[in-house]
Amino acid sequence: MAVAAGYPIESVDTAIRILLMLKDEPELRIAAVARELGVARSTAHRMLTTLQARDMLRQDPATKAFGAGPALVELGIAVMGAADLKAAARPILEQLAERTAETVHLVTLEGTELVFVDGVEGKQVIRAGLRTGHRTPAHTTGAGKALLAVLDSAELRRRYPAARLTGGTEDAVHTRRALESELDQVRARGYGINQAESETGLTALGSVIHDARGGVRGALSLSGPSFRILPARIDELSAELRWAVEELTTRLG
């Protein structure tokens, strides 16, 4: 049961109300926030940009909507108990980046979004950049597909109630049926693959991290330019990814 503070500080209460709106709406628009708080649009805009300045929110440059920022993501990770996962994974990320010369990330799944928790950039001159703190549609990524493949069909349909999917490039899957078919392939080979589906010219592999009891803790992602991660190299990189996941599972155990 929520208990009202005896002497609430209005500005703090307002900030909390805005952040709690993200539980139901992954993206916040100025008009909706103004309506929810009963304030003018200009006031709502100042509140949102203040939270953005502290990295609690981020604004999509295309849609102008506000979503969870990197500081809020980091806070959520710590509260959820993923901080120990990040600490355990860090040396594995460093070793995997060294062994493959490609960029690697530790990621988790929140709803239908992939959250980049930590990463180590590859040493190649042309490489995938770090995305720590960012979010992206899970169905457009290799690691996201690996995490979605763990879900049963009922849970998958709960997260994707619509037949059409949005996000990613023209090479991404855009229907739930196509996603379900691809997840069958992920389960068969043991890892997910993103072939220019999240970004043109990028290829990435992803594999799920389990703890010693079999629980899903997140996933590891390995990414680089498509001209270097060619089909002939996929087996080599998937083996390195499998090694890293097994090492991390041992550490978590």
C-alpha cells in the first residue's frame, strides 16, 4: 500500500510521477504528460527536458517522444540485481573482444526492447560502436532473438499482441509469424543472428546467458561490419560466443 508523505516536495513528486508513467508507456509525449499532471504543455516540456538533462530520459530525435535514459536504465539494472551480472561479465567481455577483435555487449530484455548494459569496443579501425545505455527493438537483433526464443508462445504473443512489428531496417522481420519462424531457427542453432536488420551494414550474433540453475540472466552480443562478418566466419564467431557464455555461466554459478 502506498503511503502519502506528510510533507511532500512537489517537484520531487512530479518527477516520480513522470518516471512512473514509463511503466505503462515506453514513450512519453509532452501532451500526454501535461494531461496526466494537469499542467500546461510548456511546463510539461520543462519537466521532461530537466529529466533529460540528468540522463533519466532521452528524446528520440525523429519522433520527439521521451523514453528511459541511460541513467534510468543503469538504476533499473542495479535495483533488479543485474549489477552482479555486469561485474561478472566485464572480464569475459574484455576477453571476447580481444579474441575476436569485434565489439561485444552484455544485454538484457525488457518487454520487447533490448537494453545494452555494458560493452567493450573492438580494436578494428572500422567497427561497431558501443551502445551502453541504449535500447532497440529486440526482434531486430541477434541477442534479442536469442532471448525471445527462450519464451513460450503464450508469452511471446503477450509481448507482441499485434500481427505487425515495427522497427529496424527493411531486412528485419515485420510480422509476428515471421518472427516465430525465425525463433525456431534460433532454437535449432543455439544463437540469434542479425544480418543488417537493426542497422544497414551491421551483422551481429547473440547467445543467452544462463546461471547455474538454468535461469536466464541476459545475453552476450558480438557485432561488426557485414563486410567482415561474412557467412564463412559465422561458425568461428559463434564458437567464441559459446565459449564466452559458458565461462560466464561458470562464474555466475
